Amino acid sequence: MQTQRLSIRGRVFGADDPAIQSVLAQVHHSAERPRCLCVPGGIEMYVSRRGTFLAKRMPDTGGSHHPGCVSYEPDPASSGPGELLGDALRESPTGEVELSVDFPWTRMQGSGRSRRDARSSRAVEEARRRISLHEVMHFLFERARFNRWTPAMEGKRNQGVLHKYLTEAAQDVRARGVSLAQRLYVPEPFSEATHSEAVRRRRARLDVLRPIDGCSPLALVLGEFKTIDTRGSNHRVWIRHMPDVPLLVAGKTWRRIEKGFAPLFEARDAGSGGRVRLIMAALIRARREHTYELDAASLMLTSEHWIPVEGVHELPLVQMLVRQQRRFLKPLRYDARAASRFANVLLLDAGAAPIALHVLSPFMTAKERDAKEAAVRSDGRAWVWPADEIVMPALPAPSP
């Protein structure tokens, strides 16, 4: 299944039909709902506007769509968001999302203390869980659909695409009552010809960091970690496509980051047989004009195509699926407590239901292996690869 087909006012339109913008505009803010025709009878959608009009899936209907449909989402319980939905992650029927995060947006100048936004304190306190910086990173990559792959994406994922879709993913999202779109910066692709304009746009976006009444606002920079160097007591973190703006970080803070994410730094340098990217989510504040200091950070691994992975043991499977031009979805862990039971990949092009693909790493703990094996036993269609076996089993064949 390639192009989504929508029934609107008794007519059927392809999602790429030139007339669809006009039709979606007519039903926007009305009681009428388009229907996605990926399954018999169709499934109700709603109309959103982000520059253009879009038909979006209704909350809690993702699993009702055909796996080959762009609106398909697996059961929330099959990935990390299952522990968050309705609690620390709340989505309205019209697509607005409220995140209850465990980090502040403001620091008191001259101290590490945070100041809570009184307007959002009640919503934060009512939540039983709060979302970490790592989970916000997974949320944005999932909302931007970078955990999915189709053959049409080959050669089309680059820094410009990353900037566009991660920035759009933050629209209609609030965290601690603050618009995430106003606090997120994803670097634009670096070009000598357009650098001055990109600098102007970056400074305008990060003007939100201007101190107010003795408080330093924070913003979130999301990009590919490049390297770090040391000068005196401070370190400088470099993000790709930001060659003129290092993020200053205290030695103590960086040592804590290095220790906490040591397996990821090691994985980036391992001989995995393919490029691994290390993505950083950095909370920053302004030390002075156009000079930024890293306050906290989280990291995750992705494949060369920016598909998030838990470790290098998943890379051969992801790389094989891309080479074979398959359609698939990578369930994201977030900070779920029992993530070993999740499929490593869901294959979306092998029939009317997705097929769970599981990788058994020889470096799993006994508890993780038991949970993975239990998940496999409960699913008669699951595919399994014990990764200590060099030869990967044949993948399920795609549907005609």
C-alpha cells in the first residue's frame, strides 16, 4: 500500500491529489470527518493544519489501520508510550499533546535551582509519571516518523529533512505549559552560501534564552553529536551542522554524561559494519550573548538513516531490511521498565497484520532474555534471530 486514500463528502481522494487541500479546508473546523480507506468501511480521521491541511489519525485508532497505511500505529502497549499515554503524555482528540516532563525550563541565575512555572504546576503534580529528556527525544523522533522506513525514503533523509520534520513534530506540543516548538532548535544543514541567514534564524530562535528577572530560560538543542574538546576547566561540545557554536559544559557535568552514556559512546566507535549516529538532546542556557552552556543532556543511537536503535545488535537487522527495500517500524523503548518484550522491529509489508521481528543478543541479561523469549512464545508468527548466529534467518516474504 503506497498512497493513502480518503473518502471526503462522498468522493475518494488520494493523499497526493492536487484537489485535496481545497477539500480538507472545507471540512476543517466542521463536524465532518474524512475516512481513511485502508480497510473495509474506512476509519475516521480529523483535519489538522500545519501550514497545509493534513488528515490525521484519531487518538487510539492507529492499530485499526492497515499496517501498510501511513496512519498505522501499533498497540501502545507494544512500545514505550504504553506506560505514558493518558498520564504523562496526553493527546486531545484534535491532536494537541501535553507532556509532563521531569526537567525545568528555567534556572535561577547563579545556582542550579529551578523555578517551576506556576501556570503548569497543577498539571505536572497530578501526573503519576514524568517524561525524561531521553523520552522527549524518542517522542519527537516517533512523531516525526523517523522510526519508520519505506523504500521511497532511500536517499531522502538528510539534515534538512531532520530539521524540517523534527521542528514540525514539536508543533501543538506543550511541556510544563510551555510550547515545545518555541524551545526546540534543530540545526539547519550547514552551507557556506546560506550560513549567514541560518545564523540569523538560529539567533532569533534562541533569543528565548535571554535572562528575565534573575532567571535563565532553557531551550532544547537536538542534533548529531560530533566531538568534544577541552580548554581549561570547561569542555566544548560540538554538534554537527553547528560549526560556529560550541556548547560549553563544566568538566563535572561532562564526566557525569560520559559515565551515564558510556555504552553509547563505545557503540559509536565499535566495528558494527555500518555508520552509527549518536544523537544528543541538550538542554542549554545562555552564558552571555550567543554563548551557550549545556545544562543537561541525553543521547541515543541511530542508524545512518536516523532510525533509532537500542544498540549495535539491532543494526544488521535494520540494514538488511533497508537493503531488501522493506517497509518497517522500529518500536521505541522510551524509558519503559519491561522493554525486552517489545519487538525489535515490526515488519509492515507481510500481510494484514505486522510481523514482530526479535533479536536475541548474547549480551542480554538473564531477565531480559526470559522476557524476550516469553514474548516470542506468545506470538506464533514472530521471527527470531539469535544474534550469536552469524547467518541471519530469511525474513518473512513481502505480500504481493
